Amino acid sequence: MWLCGITKLHKANPVRRITSDATSWVATHRQIAVLALGDTANTAALPPIIDRLHDHRWWVRTQAAAAIRLARAGVRIGRRRTGAPVPP
């Protein structure tokens, strides 16, 4: 059942919807946005997260670093030992 929810979330294009909050003038909005972008585990979410690594608020920077770890954990990179590409 939870897989259906993830599929629907992916179709809603959360990266496009959340990216604008990553540049909000409110630090809390930026913090929540980078966490949400990291939760999407989408490679398109990495550029706005990386931009927040230079935020003037330390808690936004630390959440951006944590979000990068979340995003990287959800994205399979590289090849299998057999040489076949890793499926998405």
C-alpha cells in the first residue's frame, strides 16, 4: 500500500514544487525545503540542496548536508559487478 503513495508522490513532481521554498527569505522554510528535497531521493533535487550548503544560517547548512546524504542513499549510482547498469 505504501508503494502506491510513493508512486503518486513521484508523479506529483515534488522537486519542482519544493525548490522555490529552498530560496525563501524565511530560514525555517529553507530548512524544511532541503529536508523534503532530500526525502525525494531524486537527482534533480541535488542542485538546490547544494546551494543551501552556503546558507547564512548554520541549521540550514547542516540540514542541507543531511539531505544530501538522504538523497545519495536513495539514488543508486554505478554499475553492478556483472557490468549491467543498475536499474532506477
